[in-house]
Amino acid sequence: MQEADLSVFKGTEDINFSDFKWIRSMSSEIKALLAEDDELHREIIAELMQNAGMNVDVAGDGAKTIEMIQENDYDVVISDLVMPNKNGMDVLRAAKSKSGDILVVIVTGFGSMETLIEAIREGAYDYLTKPFKLDELRLLLRNVMEKIKIERANRKLAVELDRSREQVDTLSREKERLRVELEETRAKMLEHEGNLGSLLSQFPFLVGATTPRELRSPGEEESKTGSGSTATKGEKKLITKV
């Protein structure tokens, strides 16, 4: 069995996976893709990423990596710069073409700083140079996860803000509708008051005034006439006695 060449990982013998517990707690459902053509290095890096809490897919060449990017939704892609078929720059461009939110980390050896600068300009989030220390990988994973966490929180806040704005717009429209209804109701009330005032001016008896003669009942007329006749007879008797 071939022994793993760990020379690329400085300080690998000091790995303590419990160090990743605090990272794991904040890495809910982070989907990652590791592109590394060296099988042993790929296995070691993938294990570190998994123990950090990432859900990791792996690919061994650039063409396969690009195919997987097109078929899946990844939060982060960690890609070696030099690979068969397609290189890390091709992977970077494919990832950014799929989604600007994908974080891409380029891993390379010494002597390719110009390419790394170009990668950063084209949207790479960060890079690692071989050989790298465990602390460098740990810091990289920490930064990636914090970045993803912040971006997810920002997207959630943006959605909630849009929803709040829609609710405010709905309430504003409802307020305007009620205002219009209130104005229409007031206008109708004023119209009714005007009609009522005109009616009362034509028929004052409706508010307690003397009933017009033409609207009195026959009984009322006879009662008033009878009272007048009685008074006349009484007056005649007094005149006779005198």
C-alpha cells in the first residue's frame, strides 16, 4: 500500500479534529467541492473539510469539476490550479459564471503568484500555496464559513426587508382606501343633512311647531270649535243675569 505523502501539509501530525468543533457549529449545510488531481492530497483535504462540517464532493480533474459545478449548487469550490484537462482558472470562471455567490479558493505551488493575482482579479475569494500549514487551512475554513454565514444572513435580511416593504405598501394602500371611503361617507352625510334641513324648513311641525290647519284631523277641528261654542254660551248667561 502506498504511503500518503504529507509533505504538502506542514504540521499535519498535530491535527486535533476537536479544534473544528466551533467551526462545525456554524457550518450548517455548507456544500463544498474539492478539485485536486492528487488522490492522496484530495483524500486528506476532503477529510479535513468534512470534519470542519462541510458536505464535500470531490473531483480529480478540471473537466469533471466544471461538470459538477454546472450540475450542482455549491457554496464553495476549492480547486488546485494545475490539473488535467482544465485548470483552476477554468474552474474559477465556470463557478463565477454559474453564480457570483460561489466562493472559489485556488490552491497552487510556488512560482505562480502572477496567476494567483489574476485569479483574485477574476473573483477568487482566497488562495493557498503549497506546502501550507494546518493553521492556514483552519483559518481558510473559518473565513469561508464566516463569509457564507454573513452572506446567508444578508440574503435573509434582504428577503425580510422586501417582505416588510410589501406589507408597508399594502397597509398604505389600505389606509388610502379607507381615507377615500371616509371622505365619501362625510360627503354623503353633509348631503343628507342639507336635505333634512330643507325638509324641516318646509315642514316646521316636524320639530314641534303648531300643526298647520290643512294637516289637522277633523277631531282636532271639532274639539277646538266645541270649546269656542261653550265659551260663547257661558258669556250669554252672564250677560242675561246682569
